[in-house]
Amino acid sequence: MYFHKAHSAWYTLEPEQIFLGETMLTHGDLLKLKRWNTPTIYNGWEAITQGERLQVRCNKDESRDFMPQMGPMIGYAITVTCQPGNKEHYQDRAKNRVEYLDYVASLPGPKIVVVQDLDSPAQIIGSFWGEVNANTHRALGCIGTISEGAIRDVDEMTNAGFKALARRLCIGHAYSMPISWGERVTVFGCEVQSGDLIHADKHGFMVIPEEDQEHLVEAVAFMDENECLTTIGAARQSVGKSYAQILSELNEASSEFGKNVQAMRKRFGLR
């Protein structure tokens, strides 16, 4: 059995600023990104990434948002594993809980707890999350979770202001406790490590690579407006026009959309 504590060289939090590697995002930047849904964040990312869009780090398997009314969430991942169906881990529960919560408290927020349930998907017998754990993590700066396992007390978790994406609901917690933390985990087919920036909502979640964060706020806002002023605008202004005219205007709008994207990339110094 192994455990991970925070490293002294980890991230430092200053007022209104979050430092992650070489990238600095202000709290205002995070609030702006929270205003858009996750597909819109993807559109902005896709427009500026230097990587291959097929390599996007998002859930490959379906996840379920149990609090869609809370809207999107954005924060930095804290990874943890559990196995509620394995009683052997439970003998170290007091020690593990103290060390794990020390680790959670040591990292800057907002934080999203990413849980790999080692019982999932074959047999989900207990939940890492419920009313007590949600309130505990909320007090330590966590805003929600992405759990490959189950959650319970969904109304009480919502009341705590703690959003959850998970596989399903369940009744009990069985022998649920943190086993290891701070490691790379795999949830819903996506690899996540502590410190990853995550945006999530009812559509799923995506990890935003550090190298693509610098211009993300501007790119998302630009792409949202670009769609409204070109392709969507042309499609919505079709009343009374012939199909030939509609198709012509749609093609023209699509061309303008693409040119605008290239102009934005050039402005950011991207290929």
C-alpha cells in the first residue's frame, strides 16, 4: 500500500491568481470559462491547439451529471483511488483519511476530486461520496467530483454546492476510503493527473492541456461570437428565401467562419 503527500515544490496560490507550471490563470479567467458549456470550451481549444484534435483528453465513456442545474464547473484535479468492495483496505482508514485530507488541503483551488473506483465498472458496491464527504471537501476548497463509481445523498450533495459527475447512484458506502492519491488515474476512459485543469458539465468533461491555456479565454469567446455572426446567423435568417439562396449564404458563412479562425490563430502567433 502506498500514499502520496503534497510536494513542497507544488503549486502556490496568490490572491486572485492560480499558478500552474508556467501558466497563470486569474480567478476571473476561471469564472469566464465557467460561463460556457464544455462543448464551447472544446471549440475554443480546438481552434488554438497545436496538437491533434483526435487526442483531446475527455471522457471516452458516458458520464452522468447528477446536478445539471448547477451548470458547468472548472477546477484543478485532485486524483484519488478507492475500492469500496475490498474490505482489506479498511483497516488503515483513520490514517489514510487524515493523510489524504492533508493532501487535499495543501493544494490550491478551485479543486475537482477525480476518483477512480477500482470496483468499476464490473461491480459498484459502495460510494466514495455522500453528504458528509461532500461537505468536508467543500470546506477544503473542492467544488465537485468526477467519479467513475457511484454517489449517494444526491440532494444533500447538491445542497452543499458540490457538483458530481459519476456512473450511477447507490445506497451505501461499503468499505469506501481513499487508498492512494496524487497518482495518474483513468476515469471514463480518460487519464487524469493531479493539477490538470478540467472543465465539466452534463456533456462530460475535458482536460485542458497547460500549453493551450494561455489564449483559451479569448479563443472561446471568439469562437462563440464567430459562430453567431457567420454559420448560425446565416442558418437562422432563412425565412422567405429559396433553398438555393440559403445554401449559397450558408456556404459563404462557412467560408467566412474559417477565415476568421485563421486570422485569430495568426494573431496569437499560431500556425
